[in-house]
Amino acid sequence: GAPIGETASSAAAGASARPDAAAEPVRSADAAAPAEEAVSPIGAPTGAAALLERAAELLAPVPQLRKQRDGLAAKAAQLRESRFTIALFGAFSAGKSSFANALVGQPALPVSPNPTTATINRIVAPAADAPHGTARIAMKTPEAMREDLAHSLERLGVDAAAIRAAGDDASALLTLAARMTPDDIHPRGRPHLAFLRAAASGWPHYGERLGRTFLAGEAEYRRYVAEEEASCFVASVDLHVDSPLTRSGAVLVDTPGADSINARHTGVAFEYIKNADAVLFVTYYNHAFTEADRGFLNQLGSVKDAFELDKMFFVLNAADLAASPEELAAVQSHVEQQLLKHGIRRPRLFPISSLQALEAKLDRSPEGMEASGIAAFEAAFRQFSERELGSLALAAARQQLARIEGLIDGLLRSAGEDAATRQARTERLLREASKLRDDWRSELSAAAVQPLAQELEEQLYHLRRRVQYRFGEHFLGAFHPSVLQDDGRDLKKLLQACWLDLKRSVAEDLRQELRSAGLRIEVALQRSVAERIRDGIERSELDGFSPELPGKPELGLSAEGDPFRERPAVDARRLWNAFRSPKHFFEKEGSRALRETLEAELLREADVWLEAMKRDWTSRVEEGFRLSLAEAGEALAGELGTFAAGLERELLQPGAEAELARIRAAWTQLKNG
């Protein structure tokens, strides 16, 4: 296929910037949009949609199958209208925005100048009310802004009672951090202080705009994205860009860096991992993975097998910094080894120079695209979207056709039967469907859900072991020698900051593991329900008819909350007694003793929290199992009921048997493709 990001025009002249520099401005709304080129839809659901549409047309002459025909047409329309979502992840310094510009073929996204920006940027096609180059900016709601302020204050160690006392008064909340300096806090808390200062600076101008959504031109868009005192008030931006990528139906989502102050919204990031059609992780050449990167990659590795397809791509950005092909190969090998540590085997890893890729697209240079690495990436991405995803959609469509085939065969049999035989067979089908519905509605025996309960218990046991295994990393990151130096700063205050950071990182590790476990449990439940339905159908006399299998249930398995909000309580005196001095702590036994003590106390509280989670999740899994089976039974009885009523109401007319035979032959040919 054609490259997914090849520019359609050189109207967007300019060059990409390095990820740590400002990119070229997005062209204003009245600038000329690129000339349109024919592009094929990305994700290739079109083959499946066309198959379903042809099948619906075949059923048009058969009134008894009107419901099935309408269902096929609706599914085809859904596929036609679907957007292909590409989610970009990576640290703020990885060059995600530069890579996004290379994909789009235009310098569309300014590069975030700092890690405090927490805005979700979506690059979408222009709309009737949003022409090329404009941006729809959604400001945070007042409630969300207040929660962000409170969260950052908590991360800085501000007393929870003082935060509660400030209530919804933003100025009172901001005052709580007014006297803090970077020297008072843990280095990983400094982006939060920068966020609070930016909010205080921007409040007089932007505070009154909270809750609003509006369309912005170039200059206003750039201000809201690039200026910290404005961007900290923004929730999301839809940037309308006319390019081959957006014209193909794709939406490119540039997520906030996992190390941004938006890290409290990691649940939102996980939803993108779950629901995006493709996940792209960008890392910068020769940069070590950050703590946030490692947490994110742990999640990717733990959910990779839960998806029907491997939808993950990894980009080694700024590959032109390599001094030689041998050095590039060595760095690439190192990244692959690091990914393997996170459970990511055989990654699709592409070294790319976003700078050279954008220049090549603007110059319409195939040689430049090849040299930049973007051509190889786009070829692989096209193959994934068209062949792998397209094959998956086609397989699902053919399953729909195989299911309806049983009804067509039933109609053909009815055509050769007398009225009494037809009625007897119809009554038998309805009895069987009714019996299955009643069985599935009442089926919640211990034996039925025991495998799921055991799966849940094993998932929680293993995730707890993984968090314990990583505890040493969390402890070293929090109580790091570079933080606790005897350089005149208040070490007692810094020790408390280190303790708060340790609690935060372990709690976030637990939450990320739980989100992944929740997805695996939902997949296991879907598989268990499907097996139960297939077993029931095989034991019944339904003349080859089978119901549509239910989709993956949304069980509401929440991983939110703070396992350490109340306990364990570790006061400053106890920390200082363990620390005494940097020499005692790092060169003698102080660090090891404190680590072992805090590990035992934190994991004890984690066990209490996980036990409560297990009770809640077990209840939800049982309810999800019951509801899924009950819905399948109702759908089966309803579909066969409609079919039977059609047989009684509309007896086959002369010549209808020949028409059905023609449809059946065409159906087989269509299904087998």
C-alpha cells in the first residue's frame, strides 16, 4: 500500500525540529490545505463491510430473515464509519510529537517544552465546522482542575487536612504551595511544583475559561499548547489536519508522557492501550527507560497476549544520531533486550529519524523516506492494518455468515415439508431455545464459576509477587543517594518526601498490575461464556443454528484507590533513626534495614487491599458470567422466535424453494470467498 503519512502537497514547507525544540507552527485555518489525493482507508474493515453488505443484499428476498439482514447491514455501516485509532506513548522527551509530525507529513504538533504538559492531543480530519489547521480546545472542568491541584499538593507532601480545608477554593489550594522551593521536595515531585506555579500564574486569565470548549486558530492554539501557564488548564485538543493519514480515517492520539503530572490519569492511558487499534511506543536514541516508561512497558508486556492480535509497534527515534550502522544495530539490540525484560518478545522495532522523515515527505523524496526509516515502518504498519486487522474483521464477518447459514438451511428444509411437519419442527426449535435460555439464566453453580474464581486468585497472587520483586527498584528510586546528600538541605524533610514517593510508586505499580489483571479476567470470562454456549448448542437439537456470541463484558473491575492512604504510618523520627547520615544509610546497614521494614509494612497493607479487591471482583465476575449467559439465552430465544413467527406468517410462495436454493449456493460462495 501507499505510505500512510506521505504528504499530499509541499504547501506545508518547513522542517521538523528536534524533540526538545519548538516545532514549526501549525498552518493557520485559512492556509491552503494539501491537495487531496486518493487514499485507501486504514485498518481495512472495508473488506468485511463489503462482505456483510453483499450478504444483507442476498437476504433481501427472504422476509423470514429480515432481522438477520438488518443486523448485517448495521454491522457493515458500523465498520464503514469506524475510526482507526493510533495511540502514541512514551516519555515527554522521546519525541512523540516529532514522530507524529513525520507520520502526518506536516509540522502539525508543536513539541511540548516541558514534562508538566498533560494535554491529550488528537490529530483528526477536518470537519464542516472545523477546517484544516484549526484546533478544538477542551478546557478542564473546574472539578478536574481542583482534583489536579489537590493531587499535586498531595505529591508534594502537603497535609491532606489542609487540602480538604481549602475545599473548592483554587486560590487557597495554590497558596498551600506558594512557599515551597525545589530544594524542599523529591526530584520526582518537581514537575508538580512547576504545574502549581504555572496554574497560579495563569489563573487570573484562564481560570474563568474552565469547562469551555472552543475552536482556535494557529496563534491561539500554539499558546494553549506551548505556554505552560495556559496548557495546564487544557484537558484535550483536537487538531484538524488534512493529510493522507487523516483522510484514510485514522485518528492519531498523542498521549501525555507517562512521566508528566498527568500520571495520576494512568487509567485513561490504559483505556487507550485496551481500545486503540494500534499502540506505538516511542523512545529516544540512547535514552534509558524512565521509571514511568518501565511501568508502562510492564503493562504492555502483561496484556500483550490478551489481544487477538499483536497491535504494538516500537519506535527508536532520532536514529540519525548513530555514528555508524554498527552502533545503531547495537542500540537496537539493547532496546530489544530491555523490552524482553518487560515480557515483550519479538517486538516490531523500527529505528527512525523523525527529522529526516518529515523533511523527506515535504520534499516528496522516496530516497529520503527510505533513509529515514519511515518507509519501512509505514510498509509494516500498512501490512498490519490491512492484512492482519483486515483478516480478523473478515473472519468475524464470515462467522456471522456461518451462523445465519443454519437459518437458510432450516428454511430450505421447511420448503419441502407439509404444514404439520413444519409446525412440529418449529415448536421443537422453540422448546430447545427456551430450555437453553432457562438453563443459562439460572446457571451459576459453584462448578460453573470455579475456573474463573481460580483464575482471579492466581492473577492476584502473581501480580503481588511481581510488585514485591520490583520493590527494590521502587525503594532505590525513592531513597536515592542523589536525593539524600549532606549538602545543607533539610534531610529530615527530604526523608519524608522519599517515603511519600515510595508509597506513591508502589501504589501505582499495584494499580497498573490490577488494570492488566482486570483485562485478562474479562478475556477469560468471555472465553468461558463462549465455551458454555457452544456446549449448550451441541447438546441441543437446533438444526445447526447457533446464537451470536456475546462480546467481551465490561465488568467494572476498578483498580483505582490508594492502598496506603491511611496506613502504614511512618513518622519523621522513625525515618531519621534509620537514616542517621548518608554514610550510615548508604554505606552501612541503614538502607537495607529500612527497605526490609518498609517492604514488610507496605506489602501487609497491600494484602489487605488486594483481599478486598478479590471479594469485589469475584462478585462482579459471577454477576458478569450470569448476565452474559442470560443475554445469550434471550438473544437465542428471540431470534428463533422471530424466525418461527415468520415461517407461520409467510408460507413459502411457489418458486420460493428455487430462490432459496440460489441464495444458499451464493451464500456458500460468499462465505468461503
